[in-house]
Amino acid sequence: MNEASPTLRAWVYWWLERPDRNADGPRLLEIALIALISLNVGAVILETVGPVYARWQFAFDLFERVSLLVFTAEYLARLWVAPENPEVQSRRKWASSPLAIVDLLAILPAVLGMLFPLDLRILRTLRMLRLLKLTRYSPALGMLLAVFEEEAGAFLAGFFILVLMLIFASSGAWLAEHEAQPEAFGSIPAAMWWAVATLTTVGYGDVTPVTVAGKIFGAIITIVGIGMAALPAGIIASGLNDQLHRRRASLEAQFRLALEDGAICAKEQAAIEALRKELGLSRRAATHIHEQVRTETLARQGVCPACGRSLPVFESME
């Protein structure tokens, strides 16, 4: 039994984590899980329609129980096979990873609903967190999640600055407007609604300064808010650009390794294609990288990329 357990665990890991990107079985399982996640999101949306939920309540509840069972089994299975991953090698490390937290959030609302009396509307809304499970299967969403993970420090710094600006803006608005508009700016917490709408450049217009000092202060906060709103977008754009460059560099390195002997065999081509799909790069981008690497490799070998003939060697004249 002790000898069979590691084999069984490796087999389950192969099915769930799909290290072999060309394997049909794990790919079909991945498609089935994506379909189940999508159906869950659709079911949550339809449950908010009163007549539809009243007519099909039994079907919706049964589908939710089956989905909860599948997602719980998936989470426990991934936790069990975590040591098989050479990059993780620890269940504790896997459980604290972003994807594992997303998997836990997908089942936690339903479990809490069984243990505690929660509002059904809140429970339905929390079940929409299952949509985040698609980050495991979508390279684009996975790239965005990686950006949030790597740029966490920058986001925290930006959030801290935003909080400081929020307190400063609401304090200034209260000071300028509390006498003229005691209902809207009667206290600093009450003025925070205006400060949030102004700093985020939303500007609902339901609360506006009426005094001269308040209008001048509001104009300054609005200008500052434009820069504050652009700060997170700049961090995300920079992080996505960095992630894309890294992924292209990974595929480029794979091409260079395959072209060391001058040609790409079928096994190397399959490995490159699997890596391309994992990184979420298009075939056009992969072809461009291949041509670039091939041209550089042939140039180093003294071969013309166009005709395949040896390039003439020019000796320096003394």
C-alpha cells in the first residue's frame, strides 16, 4: 500500500494539474470543469429571477449540491497531490497560493450557508466567486492574477496614498462646507462620500460644494483625483507588459534550445506548442519569435537565412 500511494497520487496529479499539455484525458477534464464553472455562474444569475427560481428550485438546489461536491473533491484532491508539484512540494505552500485561495472561496460560501443561517441573496452573490476559478484555465486571467501578486507592494502603497488623500479631501470639504450644507457635509465621515466620488473622478453630482472656498478646494481635489485614478491603471499596465515580455522570453529560450542542432524535431515542436498554449501566446507571436530566433541562429552559424548557403567570410585588410 505504501508503494502504491505515491503512484496513485502522481496519477491524480497528472489528471488535475495536466503537466502533459497534449494529453487528451486531462484536457477533457479541464473542459468539463470550465463548463461546470460557467453553468454555476449562469445558475446564480437565473436564481435571482423570482419566477424562474420558484419553478425550478429543486433543480437549482440539486445542481448546487452536486457542484459543491465536485468543487470540494477537486480542492481536496489538489491539496493531496500538491507535493507532486516540484515548484510547490508542500501542501501548506499550495494552500496559501492565490489559485488555492480562489478554489477555497469557491466552496466556502456554500459551506457557510449550511452551517450558519445566512441571507440567501448574500449567499448567491458570494457563489459568484466561482467565476474566479477560471483564472486557473485562462492564460489572460492568470497573467492578471500574477500581476496582482507581484505588484502587491505597489498596490498597497497606492491604496495607502488614496486613503490619506480621502481623509485630507473629506476634512477640507467638511471645513469649507459644513455650515452651508450641514446635511451633506455635517461631519468628516459624511463628507467622505463626496471625497470618494471626486477622487475616483466619478462625480455623481448628488453632493457638490456651494461655497467659494469649497468650489476651489473641490477643483484641486478633482485634478489630484485624475492622477490618483491613473495610478492603479499604470501599475497594472506596467505589470502586464512585464509579464508578456517574460512569457515571450520563455518561448524564445525554448526555441533557442530546440534550434541548437539546426532543426526542430517533432518532440521539440510538441513541447514548444504546449508551452505556447500554457503561456497564452498566439500562433502569430510564436511564428514571429521562431523566425527571429532562427535568423539569429543561422547568422551566428554563418548561414544565409534566405537561401541557406554559407555566408562569405571577409578577412580584415591590414
